[in-house]
Amino acid sequence: MQPFAIAPSILSANFARLGEEVDNVLAAGADIVHFDVMDNHYVPNLTIGPMVCTALRKHGVTAPIDVHLMVSPVDRIIGDFLEAGATYITFHPEASQHIDRSLQLIKDGGAKCGLVFNPATSLDVLKYVMDKVDMILLMSVNPGFGGQKFIPGTLNKLREARSLIDASGRDIRLEIDGGVSATNIREIAEAGADTFVAGSAIFNQPDYKTVIDAMRAELAQ
Ligand code: DX5
Ligand code: ZN
């Protein structure tokens, strides 16, 4: 199992001063910057692209940037995110015509690759790419918006994914995304997650460190 990591989703940050928001949340103890890319096609919302990732790197962000692609098609945007300095690039299998090829494109570009599963999407496809993926991301809400409620059925799915990872013997991160807060983070960790995306739970509070400390305290129990 990978060490626990907290990955604030900048979807809920103040975009008018994004660099400062990312600096603040990292100074508050975040491990990874979760970067939600939405295209108003695969999901009904439109957010940020590779230029913003480049801007964060130029601003001086050295922490891992975890690019969650909610776009279709997938392949033509991968190269831009590789150049922009993404650390992880994940995509939804149903958004790619050729899943193995998309994963390989990411790996060949030197980033870590992963697949994202919506609440009702089966994990079956993993069977064929377990030797490639560095991250498995389970959505605990339907993708598109921050501030939604955690879907409890995801806990069983996390257990399923955790067994697949353990059986593979590989160091694959198991990330959870949607409705995560200090209140439910412990049961989510107990179900097998090691990487926790949280958007509204962190950015909607005035003091990011208080929230991140509370999450870590729950994880330490
Ligand atoms: C939803 C995004 C999430 C979102 C999570 O499609 O992938 O990363 O920002 O937001 P919260 O933590 O508010 O549910
Ligand atoms: Zn996300």
C-alpha cells in the first residue's frame, strides 16, 4: 500500500488567484494537486486545460500534479499535458477508443498513468492492464461537479480494487474522488484507498490546514 496522500481538487479553489490557492493548500500540508479537466462533452462542465498546468509549473509548483481527464477523445490532449508537467494522467476507459494505447502514450511521455471508474462502471477492464497502471481512481460521485455527496456503494468497490492491487503485487495508488471529508475519510481508508481527493471540504473552509490536519488525524487512528 502506498503512503496516505491528500490531494485537494482545485476545482473548488478560487480560479481568480489560483497560484496563491495552490501555494496555500500545499503549505497547509497537501501532498498532491488534483487537476480536474472537463470538456463539456464527456461531462456537462468546462474547466481548465494544459495552459493552466504549465502556468502552475511556471509559478513554481513542484508538487505532483494529478491530471484527471474528463474529456473525450482522450489521446490528442495527452501530449499537451505531458509537456505541461503533469505527474499523473488518468482518464475514463469509456472515453478512450483504445485504452491500452492511451495508457502507453502517457507512459512513453514519462508520466504515471491511470484509469478512472465512474460509480456504475465495472473494474473488469483492469484485468488486462494491471501491469501498466500506476493509479486506479474510483469516482464516489458522478463526474462533472464538486460538492456532491459520497455514494456509499463505492466502499465495496474500493475493497474490490484493493484486492486486485494486492493480488498484482504492484505499487498502484488507489485514489478516491468525490464527497470526501474529515468525517468519512477513515472508513474510506479502511476500505482500501490511500489517496484522497477533496475539493469543497478543503477549499470551502477558511483555514485549509485545519481541515487537512483533521483528515490526517482521522487517518492516523
Ligand atoms: C468531480 C471531480 C472532483 C471534484 C471533487 O467530477 O472529479 O475532483 O472536484 O469535489 P468534492 O471533493 O467537492 O466532491
Ligand atoms: Zn477529479
